Amino acid sequence: SFLRDLATGGLPAAAGEGLETVVLDLLLKAERAGEDGRPPLALKRLEESVHDLEMLASWMGATKPTAAQRQTKIHAFLDMLEDEGSQTTSPSLSAQEWAETREMIWDGDLGATPAGRRFAAAIFGRMNAYVVARDSRPSTIPLAPPVVPSATSFRLEHILPVSRATKRDWGAEWPDPEERQTWAYRMANLVLVPGRPTAKEVRGAFDKKVLRYGAVSAEELPLTRCLADLEVWSGEKAVERQQALIEIFDDMWTVQ
């Protein structure tokens, strides 16, 4: 799941341990059978809590808060869960904090470091699962919590290679080095792929890559499969994909 992927590698170790503690507490409250005289967590509140926790975990991964800031948020979340009188979940993040998180994810260079790529892979896993759930259900039926494929089952690939991208393969669509540098590590230029592609495949031309993207299941990785409809990968296409991904991201996570 998304939270498991973040707790086991998508976040710094200390943040991951803190997230695991919160997830365990949430699961215990959801599963308790009233032995202590308290009812299990209501389904509506459980769904709200998971939604809030996913956003809180994304904030940790994107903005890299200090240990003190992180612990303050975690303790506030745990206190909220202990409030038996409340039937709803108060957002852990302010609108400004979420705006900063969103900016770091979509305008930052997550693809530039191993830690950033692990975080980006978890985000993409969650977004793919959201699209599958959304598109497989009538709009009148509320979405059930999606089954999120573990990001560890896939590899994150740069569509435009960050090294050894030859002029023969990429020069026509990416002639400007500055434009290439701008997009190389951004989310729009990243994609989840199954298995472990070879170095030749990763560095190859788009007309070769798109064959692999088109071979994946649309019921598992729709955000990869949709690239098969493109004839070229250019700066213009990167902008279009960025906008489409942000729309999905904003539909999935908002500050209530």
C-alpha cells in the first residue's frame, strides 16, 4: 500500500518509523471489538483518517520537516484519534502546508535522488490505483479505498533519459539543453514500469520505449499505459502530462 511503501523506504528512516506507529494505532482502533467498552472506529471516520494520514505522509516526504515539526503533527493526529466524541477528522495540514507539499511534488526534482525516486514511486502507485478505482465504478457509487499496488513491484523510469540520450534519438524533440534539464527529474518525466528494464531500454528512443509502455496492463498501471497513445515525447507533451497528473492528484487529495 501507499503508506507501507512510504514507511518502508519512501520516507527517511525516522519519519518512516513514526508513520508506522500511527498506522498501527489506526489499525488497532479500526479492529477493536469493544472489549474496553469503546466501539470500533466508524467507517466514515476511518476513511477520513486514512485520507488525512496519506496527505500527512506526503507532506513529510515532500517538505522534509524537522523532527520536532513531524512529531507535533503525529501527536496531533494520534490525539485526534483518541477523541471518542468526534465523528469526523480534522485535517492535520493547513491549506498553506498542503500547497507547499503540492508545489514540492510537482515543481521539484524528485527524480534526481534515490530517496526522491522512492517517494515519487509511492505517489505514482497511489495515483494509478486511484485511476483504476475511479474508472471502474459508476460515478454515483462512492469509491472504496483502492488496493494500491506496491511501488516495490515496479521500477521508476525517466521517459527522457537523464544520461546518454543521443541526438539521434532525442535531439529533434529536445534540442534545448535547458528545457531538458528542467523536465528531466520532474514527475511528468517519470513513469512506473514492471520488471527491470535494461540500461539500453532505459536510454533508448521513445518509439522503442512506447512499445513497452503499451504492453503494460491498463488495469494496473493506467498512467503508464496512456503513454502508448503518444507518437513523440517532447517538452509540450511533458507540460500536458504534468497538467493531467496534477488534476488526478488534486482529485485524490484535497484539504477538506
